[in-house]
Amino acid sequence: MDRFEALIAINMVSDVGSVRLQRLLDFFGTPEKIFSSSQEKLISVSGMSELSAARICSFKAIQISRELDLIKKNNLKVFTLDDPGYPEILKNIPSAPIVLYTKGYFLGKDNLAIGIVGSRQASFYGLNSAEKFAHDLAGIGVTVVSGMARGIDTYAHRGALRNKGRTIAVMGSGFGNIYPRENNKLLEEISQDGVVVSEFAFNTPPKKENFPRRNRIISGLSLGVLVVEAAKNSGALITADFALEQGKEVFALPGKIDSPNSVGTNGLIKQGAKLVSSAVDIIDELKLQIVSNAKIEECSNAAQKNILTKEQAALYGLFSDKPLSWDELVEKTNMRIPGISKLVLELEMKKFIRQLPGKQLIRN
């Protein structure tokens, strides 16, 4: 077993994180020697339990062989803390991951990244806001980092992809257990011009305790974290806590005072998080000299450079950041469904509007 294999093997052993690994390395010198040591010697290392020592001693060579086969078969890359390809920004956080399984590629430009997180049961307001922030940030060269969960995470990734930008998805499970399942296609889209990341061994299921560990990587890869919507005990607030611990900025989108999904974000603002209403606020707070505010506005409204017919322009003028139903369109236009359908399709093709779940339509 060489150093690379030993680090992957250590990562596969439960309860041995980066802190315990460092203690083991200080004691034994190399990760290879950890697996050739007796249980008695392992227990003598500070912080090592009998159970963890027993798991290391019972680790079989066939386990690492199978893991390496799965990595190769699924076209994954694995970076250890030693590798030059391991993101520098992540090396500096407390308890940095021992290894990273990846699909896609990290680029130097990913050092300029913002995390976007929030509720899985998000409102239309939250989903639309997450997508818009991600779209605008991606349009000016900022990489969007999120957790590929349902709700806010998914819309953040899609917003970046919609503007042909970079996005990083950090999973709380192994690549053999994509979660949620409906995001299999999204994973493939992200990996084409971004990267999907997991610190977990290939067949690790999406256990509840994995997600706080995932959250520290989201904030670790980011210069700051935007919390779009969060209930009182939301996992998004854990990400905000990690960001603060890592010395990163925390941003929050204000919400309605009577909305359960706004309790967390409004609370963050009370505690000193930066209230934001646009990508400009994030850029200004971080003092990132990327482009002017006018350029951000241009990115946000790029579709308006297309030419609309008089009928298309009239219908487009009815749309805003609030979703419209088909019944509302009929009421506002006094048109029949076939006529509206034709114009809606034309506006969708020109990327002026898009359809949300529940057959609602909204302006891009």
C-alpha cells in the first residue's frame, strides 16, 4: 500500500478525520505505517479509541482495491491533501478533508467563489432569488458553490449553469449514492464545466451526520456564503457557522417576518450578517474588483438585447419576479390559451421567461 492508497484507506475508516490523521502522522511518520502498526500502538496515539484502532487493524487490502476499481470505472479523480490539484483555499480550513473524490475539474478561477445555501422546502421567492443571485454572480466570473440538495441548492446550481458559468456541487454522500436521485442529470451537467465533490468513500449513503461535514466544505471553498432562506434549525445555518469559524463573510437575504423560512436569515441579519438584495452587494462587501455595477446589471438583463415583436413585448411586460399562472395570464390579456401558448413558447425560446414547478411562469 503506497501513500496515496493509504490516505484513501484512512478516509474509509469511520471516526478518523483530518485531526486524528494528523496525530497519527505525527506519531508514525507516514500513512503507510499506520496500517502496519499494532492495535496497542494505535491506541497509544492521543485521541485514538479502541474501536478506531480495531477498525484500522481489520482493514483489508481488498477494500482499497475495490475502491480504486470503482474510482476508475466511474471516471473519478481523487485528490489528497498532498496533491497540487487539491484546492488551496480548502487546505486552510480547520479539519480539511483528507481526500476529495471529484467529477469534473477545479480551475484557478474557482478561488473566486461564493457559496449559496438555503432551505430544501423553499418558497418561490427563495428559489427565484437563489437562481438570480447565482446567474448574476456566474455572469461576472464568480464560481457558485452549493450542496446539490433539493430546493435552494438545486436552483443555485441551475442559475449558474443557465449563464454558462462555473459551479461546484459538494455532496453529503459517495458517488455511488447520488442524493437526491432526481439530481443525477444535474450532476452530469455540473461536471461538464464545473466540478462535483465528495469527501466520502464511493458507496457511502447520504446519512444525516454527513451533511454538516459537507457544509464545512461548501464554506471552505468559498470567500463568503449567502443564506437565501433558512428555518430556525436549518442546515444552512450550520454552513453559516462554519463560514464564520473559517473567517469567511456571511450574507443573508431578508424575508417576510411571518415566514418560517425567513426566521434563520432574518436572525443572521440581526447577528451581523450582511443584508443583500443583489449580487452587487456581495461584490462590494468583499471588495472584489471584477466589473462595475453596470456590468452586473447588463449580465442580469442580457436577454433583453434580443428583438421582440409587438405582441411578444406586450406579454413580456406582464412578467416580473413574481410567478404568474396561466389563469392570471388569460385574465390580464383577455386572450385565449392557444394564442398565449404560442407567445409563451416564443418568449421561453428567447430565454425571456421560464416555467417553474406548478405550471407557473416567471421573468428571467
